[in-house]
Amino acid sequence: MADTNKFFSTGKLPHDVLNRLINKYTSTINDVVIGSRIGMDATVIDWGDRYLVAKTDPITFVTDEIGFYAININANDIACMGAIPRWFLATLLLPEQGTSEKMVERIFQQIATAAREHNIAFCGGHTEVTYGINRPVIIGQMLGEAPKDKLIGLQKAQPDDDILLTKGIAIEATSIIAREYGNDLTDAFSIDFVKQCQNFIHTPGISVLKEAAIATQFDEVHALHDLTEGGLAVGLFELAKASGTGLRVECDMVDIFPESKLLCDIYELDPFGAIASGALLISCAPSVSHDLLSELEKQNISGCKIGKILAPEFGIKMISYEGTEQNLPYFERDEIIKLYE
């Protein structure tokens, strides 16, 4: 019998625990079309002639540009359902020490600026100074809408689909490392290099709205998934879990920016398990892979094929850099958490 008094470590809950709680306590009443499940990017509600798509996600790893993160991370999940993000609400929790009017206004300004860039209404929420935290935390809620014939769900990935990846892995991790350890890094690298890494949230960027919009133009695109906490490895597990499939990924086909690899190596982080917002997984029929990658390239978005969706009995596998097939490692917590210990 499982020990229910066991304490959890920092990061996502174990899949078996979360799955049990979801199955026991969540519901799909009141026109819920797609409810809570592991790996699903957002909830979908029947809204008459269209779907209302809803998402909530916190920003906890960073303090600098936290408002920018909150908009883009939540908008990504809406876009991965084939929907357009429209409305944003934020719960802003502020620490007892160090909270000033200037700081709070800066966060509000960040949210408003990022929202305007995507034509999203920043239309409500809650703000308070909270006991027991040492940095600002934003819990965002994003609402979007989708035509009923355009909805994409992570559960729709099919055996024989190609798995495509845009940009590269560990994009967000690169920016976080450089922002949290910028002073240390300038001892070994130029200020320009550190600033470049810090700016990874903008270039190549943590938003996947543009590539998601391109992908949804192709009828044979079956599933989209943005890579967040746990990086590529957890994203692949979530894709397989939601769709009830297996998969195989080839490590040497996975793109990683040189800056990302360097910083992950320095801090002994596995880039496959590091937070990776900005990279989009696409599950699509092989017949459209070439044209989709070509269209992404036309829009200056890099992409590559990294693997295949397989029948569930094949499991979740990877071809290592040495060429051997093995189980894809699962990261119980994001590699970036090592920086805060």
C-alpha cells in the first residue's frame, strides 16, 4: 500500500498520484468537452457555436520579466489547442519583504505590454502581499476561443505520425540560468554573451504562437505540445500518455543551441529535462512533415524531425547518441531546480 504521508520534492507531482487525484475529483459536467488529464494543455468548454479554451499556469522560477513569462506561457497552451488566446487574469502574490509600489507597477506593466503584443485583454485578477514567500509569484489564467472544426487535442496523436520539434530544447532554461547567475558567468564569459543568453526569452523566444498558427493550417497535424517544466523528456511522456501511444525519439536529431548546451554543461543539467518553453512538439502525418517544416523555415522558424509515434506496446524509447535503443528517462522534477538548492 502506498505511503500517503510521504512528502513530495519540489516540482510536478508524480504522474500516478496526480492521475489518481484527477480521476477522483475532477469532472466534465456543464459542457466540458475536454477536462483535466495528464499532459493536456488546456480545458475545452462547449460555448455554443465555438469552444472556450481555458488554462492556468504559475510563474515561479523567475522574478525578472515575470509578467512577460505569465502571458506567453499561458498563451502557448491555448495556441496548442488550436485556439486563439483572448483574455488574461492574474493572481499576483507578493512577498512581505521588498515589495514596493514601484515593483508592483513594473509587473503590471510587463503583463499589459506582453498582452498587447498578442492582442490579449488583461482584464482581471487579484493582488496581495502574502506571508511565507520570498519572491513574486504570478498564477495566470488565460481564456481563448476556437472554431469547432479547428480544435487540436494532445490525445489525437496517432501511430506512424512524425514528431517534429521547433527551435530547440532548453531555451527557457538558458535564460533562467543567465538571469540567476549572470554575475558569476561574467567572470568567465563576456557581458555580451551573458546578455544574449538572458535574452533567450525573446530571441529565439519562449512564445510558440507563431509556429502553432502555422501548424494548425495543416489538416494532418494531429497534436501540438509546448515544452515547459521537465523539458523535452517530460513533454514526450505527456504526449504519449495523453494519446495512449508509444514513441521513439533520436537524440542526435534534437536541436540544442550552443549557448544552451554550454550553460547546461557548466551547471551539470541534462538539457533533455530542463524547462524548454519556446520549443513546440508537433505530431503529424508523414505526408505533411516536409511542407510544414518548409513553411516554418519561410517564417524564420527552425524545425526538425526527431522521431515517430508508435503503437503503445513499443513503449517510450530513445535512440541514444551512441546509437542504442533504451527507455527515455523521465525527470521527476525539472533540472533547473538544482540551481535553487
